[in-house]
Amino acid sequence: MRASYHEALSSVVDDLVTMTRKVEAAVDEATQALLSADLASAEKVIGEDADLDRMHDDLESRCFTLLARQAPVAGELRTVVAALRMVADLARMGDLAAHVAKIARMRYPREAVPESMRSNFQRMSKLANEMVELAGRTLAERNVLDAEKMADHDEEIDDLRTLQFRVMLDDSWSHGVEAAVDCALLGRYYERIADHAVLMGSRVIYLVTGLHPEGDHWTIA
Amino acid sequence: MRASYHEALSSVVDDLVTMTRKVEAAVDEATQALLSADLASAEKVIGEDADLDRMHDDLESRCFTLLARQAPVAGELRTVVAALRMVADLARMGDLAAHVAKIARMRYPREAVPESMRSNFQRMSKLANEMVELAGRTLAERNVLDAEKMADHDEEIDDLRTLQFRVMLDDSWSHGVEAAVDCALLGRYYERIADHAVLMGSRVIYLVTGLHPEGDHWTIA
């Protein structure tokens, strides 16, 4: 019984790593859809979001079963609790990737992002994607340092978003209301993907150390 | 020990109900800030968001303690798991109310929402507020019917948001890019507040029945 319990727990973590890779692929493909007006990619991300939701439901239900049947304690309890939150983060990142893809699809065959904003979104999406990848690696390797590195990426994303608003709200903006509304929402979606990656990182730190980031210090939960 | 455990569990639920009321007040005050260009209200919501975050951290840590020390099962385990997710929903709703208040503050002394969009946002914010109130009542009274009623409100919010886009992207829109960007984000924030209220409702259903809404059917988790 104990052996199969440990197997169940480690298969939850393995599947979380797999789910993170799928989310990373979805974010990547959504960006491809967005920046290359690629309708097939957009449809793929939107269609496959249901798979991520199913993975979420399956993993969540396995975590509940572990809690109910095994009453885990200490590090194992932390793993289940962290897994429950990570699976929610991942499902949300998948939703956000689908939101990006839907804007790409809505504007097809035009590109939603005007040329003057292109390099900003290229950089922002690259950072967001790296953060998801970093979150997966952090989880797979229990590497707390990687998790802390994410904060730097997150700061750059915030700066890029501030810059987006500056460009959109400048008198020289010539792309009209629709492109501005699209860019405002797209910036928000990538920012939220990055936020969830940061949260995943903090869940790994909790899982490994039992410490919770709270403001600028760490407390035992 | 068992008595104090049950006390600890029911005080978590009581405090969740209290937190829901505080979030409801924050959403209400943020709307006041937004629709009346009321700077004092905006500052209040932004300043008090830290209190909600503290409540979140406190409640979350009490749930962890219950899981670790008491290894609850059946209905009690469901209560703790549902509480963990509700407290995350509530903290997020508080953040979103602060986002609304920040837009109000940024545009002060002007109003962020143009006159032609005013009645839409009045209705949208009223519905969102009612949904938070409904979520709190559902939790306090374990009233599953209330939770299901929320779906109707949520649908109306989606319709209002679609209408917002129609108005903003119409050639007759004369309020410029800034107002459109503000309205796009504000609509998103209220929509997300409503989404979290719906999620809270589904967590109450899970807590009471052990059933999870999954697509359009219910499964045992």
C-alpha cells in the first residue's frame, strides 16, 4: 500500500511536469498564431485547451484521492497541496494561451499586433515562454534557484507592458482603437501567464523547503 | 482535541464568509471610485487590498495546519480543500477590485468610463457585486440553489462585455484609444470577478455534495 502510494504521488508530479510542457507548447504555438497570423496554430491551441482541462481534472482528482485515502504528512502533504495549486495555475495558463489564440483567429488574415508593437510582443512572449519552461524545470529538478531567477524575467515583462501603454496612448498611435484594445488584452494575458509561472516557482519552493514567500520574507506554513 | 478541531474548521468557514463580505465591499467601493471618479474610495480599496492578502495568508495557513495535524476525511476534507480554493478566489477578486480602483485613480479627476458606456458598466458592476454577495450567502447557508443561480448572472455579464466591444470598435466611438483601453481592461476585471464568484459557487456545491461540475455534468471527485 505504501509503495503504491509513493508511486501515485510521484506519478502526479511526473504528470505535472508533462502538463507544464504541454502548456509551454500551447503558449509557444499561441505566439506563433499571433505574430505570424497563423490560423492553423490558433485553431490548434484553442482546440487543445480542452485536453489541458481534462489533465487538470484528472490530476486534481488524484490529489484529492491521495489526501482522502493516505492522509499524507510533512513533505508529502506539501507535495499534494503544491500539486493542487500548480495544476490550477497550469490550467489557467492554458486558458490564457487560448485567449491569445482567439485574438489571432479573430483578426485573421490580418495580424493583431501592429508592426510598431511587434518587437515588444516578441520579447514579452519569449520571456513568458521561458518562464513556463523554467517553472517546469524548477519542478522537475526541485531547483529552488531557478524559481528565484524568474523574478527578473517577471520584472522585464512589467516594464514591457508599461512601454506598451506608453506607445498605445501616445498621440502618434495610428492603428486605431481595435489594435489598441487587442494589444491591451494581449499584454494582460502574457502578464498573467508570467504571474502564474512565478506562482508555480513559489509552490516549488514551498514544496522543497516548507517556506512560503510572504511579501519580501519567507514564513513557515 | 476533536472539539477544538471542529472549532478550528468552523472558524475557517466563518472567516471565509467574513472575507467574502470584505471582498464584496471592496468591489462595491471600487465601482463607486470608478463611476463617480471618487479618489478617496479608490485609495481605500487599493490600501485595503493588503488586508485581504493577509486574511488569505492566515486562512491558507490554518487550512494547511488542519490538513497536517488532523488528516480530515470525507465532508471535512472537502471543507478544507474547498476553503483553500475559495480563499485563493477571494484574494484574486480583491486584486481585481484594486485593479479597477487603480484605473479610477489614474484617470482622476476625469471619469474613466465615457458616458455612452456608463449604463453598461453600472449593470455589469451591479451583477458582479451581486454574484460576490451570492457566493458569500451560498457559503454561509450551504445553499446549492443559489450557486446554480449565479450562472444566469454570469451569462448576462458575458453579453454586456460583448456589447462593450461592439460599442468601442464601432466607427462612431469618439472617446479615443485611452478610454477604449480602459474599458477593455475594466470589462475584463469585472468578468474575472464574476468568474471567481461562479467558481466559489461550484466549490460550495463540491463541499456540500462531493460533486464537481465538469463540463455540463457532475462527477464525484
